[in-house]
Amino acid sequence: MKLIDGKATSAQIKEEIAIEVKNLKKKGLKTPHLAAVLVGTDGASMTYVNSKVKACEKVGFNSTLIDLPEDTTEEQLLHEIDLLNKDADIDGFIVQLPLPKQIDEQKVLMAVDPNKDVDGFHPTNVGKMTLEIPTFLPATPFGIMELLERYEIETSGKNVVVIGRSHIVGRPMSILMSQKRKAGDATVTLAHSRTKNLKELTLQADIVVVALGVAEFLTGDMVKEGVTIIDVGITRLPDATKKRGYRLAGDVDFESVSKKAGYITPVPGGVGPMTIAMLLKNTLLAVTKNFS
Ligand code: NAD
């Protein structure tokens, strides 16, 4: 079994980005500037946004955090987005999800200028991704594609099962891996909560991407020898032995699955750190337009 080290790979990508930023500055070009909008005080969201802002500093980007109260109205948030769309110094921005219930998430994502949509959630960018037109890819799937590429995991003609059909992970993963591209050309099955014969499907899979949000869901008896496992799940499980009172668990029962896997991503230290690195990559792409 070989561990796919997302922490080390993301550190390498950040170093590559930092070099590009230095080069941009040397040429007298603009310093990339990412803004993040946070509405409310959800613990996990605050942690994610803070890590994103910190990561910006590390690679030499400028960053702005717009911290809005829980009772922000949809109109107020749309106004903030309008300001960011018009601000020439901001290259890209994200609105941290989930949003409080008084705000229509879809309306907000639609309001983001597609050219600054470094999360890749705007329908224009989802459409471009689907049609294989170079654009911002959603950060988590982008990170997984990067891991598969950098670890030279063969995907062409392989059976891939993606578990979970969310708009931010499962669905784009299934689209990307079925495309004619690096880490693509696979035969993809997208499984979800209504899938009846999941174990039958996963036992056939060469690669399983697990993104359903149920801790330790995929077990060793569900996979074949040599399988590649990409574990996207992050669940906080109560753990009194930890100072913070919880531990992070993936969607994969690492203990049993790692015994059969050829490659596997750990949680933490697998897909999670890649998501932030690829958000930075998208922000750099917003400046350079150097989409490959
Ligand atoms: P989601 O919560 O929006 O949707 C879950 C999906 O799983 C649904 O499509 C549902 O049909 C499917 N599902 C639920 N139960 C199932 C079952 N028993 N069998 C098969 N499919 C089932 O999903 P999400 O937003 O993609 O999040 C999934 C997990 O990934 C969560 O733990 C989340 O925290 C994590 N996540 C991690 C990162 C990262 O950077 N590592 C990024 C995004 C999400």
C-alpha cells in the first residue's frame, strides 16, 4: 500500500505558485489578490476560511477577508459581491458555504463574476468544464485530478466508482474522469443514496472516489485488491482523548481498506490540503489566464 500524501503534494504546489508569484512581481505585474466572504460564525467554515487566507500569505498573494454577521440579508451579501466584482484589484473571490438559511445560495453563486469565480461554482464555469473548455475547476476535484496525475495513477480505461453526487465534489469528479484528459478516459459510475448494488459496483472498481460524508462508510470487504482509494470525507467525531474534543474521520475505514489498497489518501493529510492549494492555483490562473 502506498499513501497518497496530499500534505506534501500541496506544499510542493504552493512552492511552485510562490515561484510564479515572485516572477510576476519581478516583471512588474500584479500580485494575485484573493478575497473570501464569510457569513456567520460556523466553526468549520471559520477554520476553512482562515486557512485559505493564511495560505495566501504563504505564497505571496494579497488576501482580504470579508467577515459578515449571521443575520446578513441576501441583499446585503449581493451588494458585497457586486463590490468585489467591480474591484479591479481583486482577481478572484469565494463565498464560503454553507450560507445562513435566509440567503439563497444559488442566487449568490450566480452573482459572482465568472472571471473571478475561483471556486468554479458559477453555471458558466460548470458548463465550460463539462464542455472541456479551459476554465476554473472546482478546487476539490481539481486537487484530486492533480494527485492522480502526480502519482501517475493509470486511469485510462479503468473502472471508477464515485460515491456521492454533490455539485462540488462527486458530480464534477465523475465528469472530469470520464473526459479525454490527463487522469481521465475512465469508465465512470456515479453512485448515490439511491444506488442499490453499491458493493457489487465498488468490488469492480479500480479507483473509488468516496465523497458522501458518512464516517468510515467504505469498508475492506467492499473493495478489490490493488484498488486506488480517494477519500474526500471529513467528519468530526467526538473524541475525549483529543484536546479539541473531536477527531477527523474520512468516509473510508482506513484500517480495513488500506490492507487491500494499492494507493490510498489518508484523512487528514489527503484531499483536504489539496483543496486549498488548488484554490490558490485558480487565483493565479485568474491573473495569468494560463489554463492548460
Ligand atoms: P453532500 O453532503 O452534498 O452529499 C452527499 C452525497 O452522498 C449525496 O449525493 C448523496 O446522494 C450521497 N450519499 C449519501 N448517503 C449515501 C449512501 N449511503 N450511499 C451512497 N451515496 C450516498 O456531499 P459533499 O458536499 O460532496 O461532501 C461529502 C464529504 O466530503 C463531506 O464529509 C464533506 O465534509 C467532505 N468534503 C471535503 C472536502 C475536502 O476538501 N476534503 C471538500 C468538500 C467536501
